[in-house]
Amino acid sequence: MGDVRGRWGRRLGRLSRSALGERLGGFIYGTIVVLAVVAAGARAYPDDAGRIAALVAVTSAVFWLAHVYAHGLARSVAEDRHLTFAELRSLAAREGSIVEAAVPPVAALVLGALGVLSTRTAVWAAFGLGLAVLVGLGLTFARIERLGRLGTCAVVGANLALGAALVALKLVVAH
């Protein structure tokens, strides 16, 4: 575990504060989108974890593409010039955290599609992983900002409240 922390620490250390903030924001946004799609997908395909996984993956990719496109246009207008391919590629990589946020929940859903887990268990595992990611992101933010216990609890609580609202939506929609 120390080696993983060391690698992450070095990677995070290379990012500017602005880039780190954007990555955290992308992960939070992406995770919330994923949880909403899992809730809707579980309602539409209650016995098909593979379809839910595909729905989550495609939706995440579409939102990523929309973000890259919108930010690219905005930057082009703001700077009064056309973006180079390298700048667009950099923007796409920066927004990649939106898609990366889908990986843990999609992995759980794929286990359901493969029959390792039931679809119901896979959906709940996807929710649990999404909530765990939100907790981890809240803790990361609190650590970067050097928040005390109260501030850390507030940030983690806010992240969990958003995620829990989507879990509640799943319960309401499914029943």
C-alpha cells in the first residue's frame, strides 16, 4: 500500500493545483453521472447488468466528449484563436477523469454480466463503489486543502449526500 500511495503522491505532486482541482471536479461530476445512470439503468434493465454497464460506459463517453467539445469551443472563443490538435488532446486528457470515474462501477456491472454476481448485487456494488469514490474524493480534497475534522466531515458529507440522493432515487424509481 505504501508503494501505491507513493506513486499517487508523486503523480499528484506533478499536477498543478488548477489541474488537480479540475481532475477532482471531473471525478466527482463523472461519479454523480454514473450513479444517476446506474439508477436509471437498473430500472430499465433490472435483469441485464451488461446493458446497464454499456449504458454507463456510453453515457460517460458522451459526457466526456461533450465536455471536451464545449471547453474547446469556449477556450477558442476566449483566446480568439483556433486550438491546435495538441491543445485539444490535452483538454481531452484533462477531462478524462469523467470517464475514469465510471471504471469501478462498470467493473462491478461487468461482473454481473459475466454471472460472477447477480445483476441486483452488481448494481448495489456499483452504487457502493461510486459512494466509496465520492468519500475518497472528499478525503482527497480535504487533505489538499488541509481541512480540519469538521471541514473534512462537511466535504465528505456533501459528496455522500449527492450520492445518497441518487441511491434514494434508485429505490424510489425501482419500487
